[in-house]
Amino acid sequence: MKNKLWAAIVAAGTLFYTGCGSNSGDAPTDTPTSGKVSISVDESFKPIIESQVSTFEGIYKRADVNAVYKPEGDVVKDMLNDSIRVIVLSRELTPEENAIIEQKKRIPRVTKIAIDAVAIIVNRNNPDSLLTLDELKTIFDGRTKSWKQLNENSKLKDITIVFDNNNSGTARYVKDSLTTNHKLPSNTFAAESHEALIDYVEKNENALGVIGVNWISDFDDSTVVGFQNRIKVVGISADPLPRTTESYYQPYQAYIAQGTYPLRRYIYIISTEGRAGLGTGFASYVAGDQGQRIILKSGLVPATMPVRVVGIQ
């Protein structure tokens, strides 16, 4: 019954968008629930988008959504050069990027689908798994270069900061939010993939990794549980002088929803389709009831449905 109702809603959307016209003279080859479409996705969100695509294609058998996972900078380039018209990333387009798209006679439509977070991970042998936001900022702007500067009793040496990719959304988030000059220190390098990042942190006691929480948040996923067993997730406090360990928060779903975990960000689907094509149908699905339930299950926070946080004493 729900599938029939969803199909009816999508069909209504198709009539609306078709009535608005299309920028292309070509006959449409896809609908909101059938055909083929390629979407470009920030690789930080690969686990959740893979789940969404798999479920969407399972419901709509004639739909083929080809998700290509890339660093954030490359995802934006795909939209600006008009090779891709549906993208998933952790920020909205800048005024300059919007202007480029509007010059092509297209209108970007933005759909917020989830509240995500950036997680800080360290080696399991690292005793310093609690950091304040101020301490984290000194690490990322280069003022703190060794673990001994944070804990004089530490037996660890110089900190090595590891990202998935220099052009990634997590690297951009850190530069925008946790550094003063939007530059990362010299002790930073890219592992080139999230799997390689986790491998590096697991094998190097001095490493501090930065990863999208989506890769470690779904405890029903055996791969995620395996990742969690190999590294340690850092608790972060926004209080510069926390008195107890209860002031530190890990990126659990409840803390992301409440805003007590400080390194939060949003996930957006941005579309420049001029009509209700398959990309529009997929975006509507992810923002709808079924798509938001998948986001909830993954450990992220849905953007378009209420979340109930239950406290247990």
C-alpha cells in the first residue's frame, strides 16, 4: 500500500515538473522511477548512499542509479561542467558556483537529507582519547605537533594527521571550521581512501585520523563493527575546561541530534535536472519516509523527520 501511495506522489510530481518545461529539446528517457541516471557523491557518504541506491532500485525495478564516489572537489566540478546533474555533498554551493550553473540556464534544487558528523579516530594504544575542541584546533593549525604537548606523561611522539583525501569534504570542513588560515600543517597527509585511513591509524600509534562518521556509525553493519574494533573514536568537549569525562561526547546519533557533539555537518542532494527525471525521483525518495528511515538506521540523523531521543538512567 505504501509503495502504491509513493508511486502516486511521484507521478503527481512528474506532471508538475513536466508542466514547467525542460531546458533540453531531447525527448526524456527517464522518469522519477525508471531509466538511468548517474550521480556524483562525496565518498564520505558512500555507505549510506549505497544503502539508499540498493533499496531504491529494489523497489523500482526499472531504475538504474549509477553512483560514482569521488572527493568533494571533484563532485562539484562534475556539476559545474554539466557532466552530472545530481550530486551529494556536505555543503551547499557557493554564490560563485551557483552563478556558473545559472549561466547554463539551470536552477540548482537543494534537498537536505541528513545531519552528519566528522569523527576523530586514534590508535587503540593511544591513551589520549579525550580532547577539547580548543586542543583539536591547536592540532589542526600546527601549534600542537606532539602528543606530549597534550599529555606530558604520554609515551607517544609527533602527531601524524591523516585524511581520506586532500580534496575531500572532511579536509575542507576541518580547514573551514578548525583552522585560522584555512591551511593544514605540514604533518598532514592523505591516505587516498577511507579503508586505507583506518588501516594507517590501526598500525600507527601516533596517528590522528579524520573520517566521516557514516563509516563507523551503523552498528548493524559487520564492516562498521570491524572498523570500530580496530581503532578508537575520540570524545570531544566544546568546554575549554571540562571538569569531568561526562563533558566529552563521541559522535553517537543522540549527541549529533542534540548538538552536543560539536563537529556536525549536513548532507545535501543538489539537482539541476530541468524536469522530474530519475535523479529527482531518487532525491525525493531519500528525503521521504523510507529514505529517512534508512538514514536513521545508519546512525545518522534524518533531516526531514522528527527524531525522539530517549534518556536512560
